Amino acid sequence: GVAVLEESLEGRGFERNWAVNGAGALNTLSALRAQLATPAAVVFVGTFLSALAFPGLAGYIASKTALTAHARTLAVELAEAGIRVNVVSPGPTATP
């Protein structure tokens, strides 16, 4: 995902974070849904920050937390099709 430090009330930052961290992940699942075998497992990457407050990362944290909530719903919706949906929430990770 992408984490952009910014003013918490700056809406464009949330939109960018959601586009990558949330919508990007969900659009990928949507595009590949028909090709998933049964049973299948889908794993999204969340963040440990969902339980914390960190200045400048409101958009990032909100987008990852929204993705986690969406994944919980997808897990229920796709269970009958034999598709498990989970989120892993790693700690700090160095990314380029």
C-alpha cells in the first residue's frame, strides 16, 4: 500500500490512499474472482496502525481500516463459494 504523511483534514490524501490501499485491492479481487478455484483464499494486507492514532497518517490508517472492514464482509459473502477472505496486519515494514 501507500502511506502519505499529510494534514489529516486533507481530503485528496485519503482519496489517493483509498485508491491504492482499498479500491486497488478490491478491484483486483473483482477482476480475478471468476478465475479463483474452489476452495480459495484471498489475503489482503492491512496495518497494525488500525488500532492506533499516528499524526499525518489519517488517510492511510482510514483506508486500511476500511479495507479490513470490507474484507470481513467479503468473508461472509464468499464463504458459501468456498472462498476464505482474511487480512494480515504486519508491523513496520521497509518498502521502497
